[in-house]
Amino acid sequence: MDKLSAERRSANMRQIRSKNTTPELLLRRMLYRLGYRFRLHRKDLPGKPDLVFPSRRKAIFVHGCFWHQHPGCRYATRPATNVAFWAAKLRGNVDRDARKRESLEHMGWVVEVIWECASDPEIDDLTRRIVQRKAATSKRRSDY
Ligand SMILES: [Zn+2]
């Protein structure tokens, strides 16, 4: 029973997390309209960022709130069954995200995440950050 429901959950989440989710499409549409060109799902970069802006050296990940455990998000639930399995699995995802982000930043990329649950204003903000030429880089560098 537990196994079945876990598998069903996986299938559901996979569907939600499929490429071209709504926030991603919205972001792409806005950037395209602003005249920014980008590449999708670049496989030669750590973590295969969903959107890459080579000229700005910015990499954007579109993260599912459940799989990537969006902090404080109501969609970042923990299944009540197979608790240990899910804890380890989700922890692994979060750790992997952090490692990929670090690798990219070491390579000089600015990394942004857009969550599946992002509201329109959040997508607006992200769009603004992406098109800013310098601010994001210098800000992030000083955070270290
Ligand atoms: Zn979320």
C-alpha cells in the first residue's frame, strides 16, 4: 500500500515537474518579449539549468516545491508514509541542488531559482534581476 501510494505520488509530481511549467513559461515569455535570448536545458553545465543566459552568465533553475523542498512553502510537504525514505530522498535533492549551485558560482555564473509556486510579482522581480547587468553579480559576491 505504502509503496503504491509513493509511486503514485512520484508520478503525480513528475507530471507537475515536467518541463515547461507555468512559471517557467511565463518567465520565458517575459524575457523573450524584452528581447532577451536564452538557451534551454543546457546539459554541459552542472545541474543542467533550465534557462541559461550566456551573455549575462546567468543560470536559472525552475524548481518543483516538493522535490526541491521550497523553504516555508505549503507545497513542500513531507509524505506521512515511508518517512525515512522520503526524508533521505528529499535531503539528497536539496544537497545536490546546493552542490550544483556552488559549482556554477565557482565557474562565475549567477544562479537564480524560480519556484513552481511563484506568483506573477515574483516572476516580475526575477525578470528584473535577470536583465540587470551587474547588480546581481556584485551583490552575490559580497555575500561570501
Ligand atoms: Zn513553493
